[in-house]
Amino acid sequence: MGCGVSQPEGGSIDHTPRHHQPKGRAPPAEERVQVTDAATDRPKTGEEGAFELPESEFEDGRLGVTEAEAVENIKNNLAVEEYFCDEDFPADNSSIFFSSREEHNVVWKRPMELHDNPQLFVDGASRRDVVQGALGDCWFLSSCAAVARKTKLIERVMPPDQSLQGEGYTGLIVCRFWRFGEWVLVGVDDRLPTKDGDLLFARSTDPSEFWVALLEKAYAKLHGSYEAMEGGQSMDALVDLTGGLAERFDLEEVTDKMRLYRLLLKASRDGAFITASRKGDWRMAYKTDENGLVEGHAYTVSGVARIIHDDLGTIDLMRVRNPWANEAEWTGDWGDSDDKWNGVSEEQRRKLGNASLQDGEFWMSYEDFCDQFEEVSVCTMGPDFDHDGKVDRVGQVKAIRGEWQEGVSAGGSRNNFESFATNPQFLLTLHDPGEDR
């Protein structure tokens, strides 16, 4: 299995915010949501489905979701020294594949069978923890690495008070994901697929740390199998991990590159999560090109910086991390061994953290970044109406819910824009944008 970044075939990647109306697909005027002093619901169109969505919880579309009551029942009904085994996501090939593919000689092991002192977190979470395995889910793992620098956020997704052995250990791991507008629980057992004694899929750089592997398993259950995670969009994973708002920019379509750089610089300083992906077929994403980069691959943007070079003046840089976490790195200008660093003061290099860069993480110029990458996804913890990279104050919020109905409003992924445009969508008209909008 390679790496997966799904993208349109024969078309450009949309850079409108998630859930926004694609161009040229505006609904009739009578179907629009008109906003005056308060938001109002769109009139019924007949495409809403056979049931009304309740205000509190969704009744359908909850694949892999575990109710809080079920979690307690599992814990209370386990016998002494009995460990939870998830019948809904069993330790066999049906959890790895949804197709007819098979993986032979896979042995499922619990963390305590893989290490003498297994822990969820070792010295907290870090972007450097995340290492991709034999699964094409770089889009998810690059997002995990981005979010990992905010300990509170990653611990909301993976609560740290869960034992992997000893007192209180049940074999049950519970994660939280933002799904259809609410936080949901996903419970799995801690049995992980291994081959030849090593984890088959994602792992941490520290062999005693297991939050990455277990979070990947819970996300796989939410999708139905590990294989279902091959190919995806980083912006979707960022939203699922944070509950924030994500936007994607097609670098070929951005006419003012420096405006985008200023946005990325401001967003990075204000704590936004940023990922980037390259062109190419993700099924071929198993080797590097002449520049040390991988086609069809998703990377974490771990830093944005502006420096002063002794001879070249002001330089705009991007720090990028490959979730492979190995020697597959950018070999061009501003790479780890580039002589240009000799013209940068030691103090600046210290602030950039060059001495602590690990395998798979590197700097490159923003110009090269725009040439080498196809799209950038930015996720903030709130709306950024004026695109300055900083979360804006929200004055009014209106939640509008819909459903996917087969043959009517289930258009699939962005890989096919024509069918994707049939997914539920809402056009908002802002009649009084105000002076700052």
C-alpha cells in the first residue's frame, strides 16, 4: 500500500472552504438561505430524505460510532483479566480490506505484547511521533502531525488516561472525532496488525508509544476498514480531528502568491494547522523523485518563517515534514545540507530549530514550495472571514443539517466534481457584510 491523496481527475482542486457552494451550481433563488436579523432555514425541496434529523443526535450515518452507554457496559461486563475484543472491528482481514485483497501472515497483537512498558503518550504528543506504515493514509497522518503540536487538542481526540497494561487495563481504547457537526466516540480494542513482529501500519518513532497506531485504528473503524483510508483529503482529516474550519488553496489557481504567503505566515503564528500535497497518482507514491519528494503525497507544513540572508536579503521559507519520517527529504535549495545556510546567522538558525530537525523534515523556499506542491489546506478553530490567517469573532451561528440520500444527494468525493456538486449544499447571502467584510 502506498500513500493516498485523492484528487480530481483532469481538473483543478477546489480552494473554496469546505461545504461551500461550487461555482456555477447556485440553487434557484427560492431555495437560498436568506439572512436578515437572524438566519432562517431553506424551504424543503423534496431531497431531504425520508426522516427528519433530530436536534441532538443523528440516527443514521453512524458507522463505527460507539455510544457512551455502550462504552460503560463494555467496561462493567468484562470478567477479571478479560480483555475487550471488538466484534464490530475484528482482528482479521475484514478490518484491513473491504475489497477482495488479502494480507497474509498478519498477527494482531496488543501493545503489551509488543513492548514491556507500552504507553499512549511518551513525553506528550509531537509532530515527530507520527510515522507512516504500509497504508496510503498520508493525508490523515500529515494532519495528525499538524494537530499533535497542540497537546490539548490531540488529547481531546485521544484521552490520555487509558491504560495499556496493569491496573485499569481493559483492552478498550476510546477516541473522539468531530463527525457531522458533533463529537462522537469510537471504541476499539487495542489489538494492532503486525507482520514479522512490527506494526503493519502507522506507528510512533518511540516503540513504546502507541497513540498514533491506535488513533489510526479508530479512524479506520469510522471508515469501515484500513483500506478505506487509502486516498483522502487532508482538510477532511483536519476537521475530524479538531472540529475546526478548513480551507484548501489550489496553488496553480492562486494569482497573488505573496498574499497567500502572508496568510500562511499569519496562520502559522496564530496556531492554525497546515498541510500540503503534491501532484501525481498516490498509488505510485512509494519512491522519491530527483528532488527527494514523493508524488501524490501529503506533507505537514510544520513552520513558516521569514529570514534575513547575508547576501540574498529577505527569504521566505516553509518547513515541511514527510510522514514517512525517514531520509526522503527535499534536496534542493535550503535543504538540510545546502550551503545557503552559511549566510544565515546562528541566532536565526537557532530560532528556526534547525539543530532539532529529524529525518523527513526540511526547509525549502516558498517559491520552490509553490512549484513543487499542488495544494495547501489550512484549518483554524473558527471562521476567518477576512483571510488574514487569524480566527475572527463570531457574532451569530446557525447550524443547518442535511443528509446523503443514494441516487439523489450522495455525490461522493471531490474526485468527480459533477457528481460532488449534488451533495447537500447551502448558499448563504450576506445582505449587510459590514465595513470590515
